[in-house]
Amino acid sequence: MVDWNSPEELAKESQAFTNFMHAILGLYAWEWTTSLPFDWEFVSGKRKFRWPMIFYMAGRYCLLIALIGIAIALDTTTPINCQALYTFNQLTGQSTIGFASINLAIRTMAIWSQQKKIVIPLVIIILGHWSLILQGIQLTATFVPGQGCAIISTKTTILSATFIYTMAFDLLVTILTAYKLIFDNPTNQRSSLMNRIWGDGLIYFVVAFLANTLATTFMVLNLSPVMSILFNVPSATASTIVACRAVRRLTTFSNQGAEVFSSSGQHSGARFPNSGTTRPVMTSVSMVGGRKNKTEGVHVQMETFTIAEGDSDHHLDHTTKAPPLQDDVEAQRY
């Protein structure tokens, strides 16, 4: 049986940890570089910066800073305060997990039209999540000549609780999203916008859940100080990548046809002549910010028009014009 805490095994684990962290840094550097034009659109003013993007940017750059800090800790040959550096790295790295979950939760709040019965519990859960994240600095590191900073001990109880809490939180948000988009859909129709929100959210949940499960398993096993945290950084990296991609895909979403999603089950618009009962014609959707409906505060706005059942195109009254379709769907405008 392997003695995970023997000097020889710890040396192998440290080398494997160093190589693994450099590979993760390279992967995320590629992801960050290829998606940098999206960030520049906000800096240059091409896209209007809205408050949900704070969490997108924070998660994205906290992870980059944490990975660079880890690389410095592993590669330095000059004595430094390793404990302070690893404390900073762990704080920024753990924060990315919280920001990733917030990005998913904000989408769910928007889908539910900012209803207090959804927003208030989610905000409370977010605060509980961060209370664990900020207590997650549970390792001791020291400088080893010729090796750099080395982890000599870890306390995994709080870290394990944080990852388990994260998985439960993501599961709850995914269930709320699924219920609203699938089971509480008044039109019984699935637009491409709805499919994208649901598909991206499901991909995020699966990836984050598997990554967090792997990290939690090694922390619970507690084989050695290095092995206990070996998969923490990959877990945070995977969660951040899929969360940020989901935000970018929704923000740059562009309709190719006429679609609708109504969170209230009501539709309005022009009525054509000789109409009896009416049916909605699907149109494009825009998720907007700061504009609440006077009666329900619905944050998913839409343009619709109706047509009498049985009417054909030659019965249309050409004096009544349907509203133009809206091409661009600007997401994260809550």
C-alpha cells in the first residue's frame, strides 16, 4: 500500500502538483486570450456595461490572478512569504467558485422576473456560500530551498463543506431554471433562446458538479497535504470557464427567427380583422434591465401580435402592421 506521506511520495506529489498547475495555467491562458475581445467591447464602450457583468469580470480575473500567483509560488527560487502568497491565492481561487455560482443564479432570477420569492432565498444562499468561501483558507505553506513554496499541511473540513454547498446550490438553481423554462411555460413552446439558457445552464451544472465531486472526494480521503487540494484549482477553473462561456453566449445571442418566451402567460399586440379566438405568433425576446412592468415586474420583454385562427394571408388587413422583429437579444440586462 502506498505511503502517501513518505518523503519520497511527497516529492513525487509536489512535482505532479507543479506540472498540473502549469498545465491548468496554460489552458486558462488560452481560454482568457481567445475570449478577450468580448471584454474589450465593454472597455471600449461598444457594449454597455451592466451590473451583472461585475460578477463575470470578477470571476474571470480572480482566477487568472490566482493561477499566476500559484505559478509564482511554485517557480520562485528566492525566499518569499509563502504563507501570505498561498493565502492570497486560495482566497482569489475560492472566490471564483462563488462568482461562477452567482452568474448562474442571476440568470435564474431574471427568468423568474425578479420575483421576491425567488430572489430573496437565492441571495440568502449566496451569502451563506460566501461565509464558507471566506473561511476556506485552510493550508500552511513554507519556502523550501531549491523547490519553492511547499504545502506542509491542510485542513479540509471547511473546504469540503464549501464544495458540497456549491454542488447543492448549483443543483437548486438548475432545478428552478428547469421548472420555469420547461414546466411553467404558458406557451408550451421552446424558443432557441430558451433552449440556449437551459442547455448552457445544464452544461454548467454537469461540468461543475463533476469537477466539485472530484475535488471533494480527494479532500475527504485526505491522503496527504498535496493530494487533498490537487483538484481544487482544476475544479475552480472548470466552473469559471463554463460559467463565463454561458454568460458570453447569452450576451451575444442573436435570433435567427421569430420567437417568444413569456413568464406571465400573457401576450398582447395587434388583432387582425374577423378575429375570433387568437393565437400568438412567436417573436424575438430581449432580457432588459431596470424596466419593471407596472403590474408584475416582468423582466423578459417581448413583442407579439395575434392572428385569427383560420385566417389566411390574403385576409390580412394591410393597414395593421405587425411590429418589427428584434434581431439582437442583449442578455444580462436585468
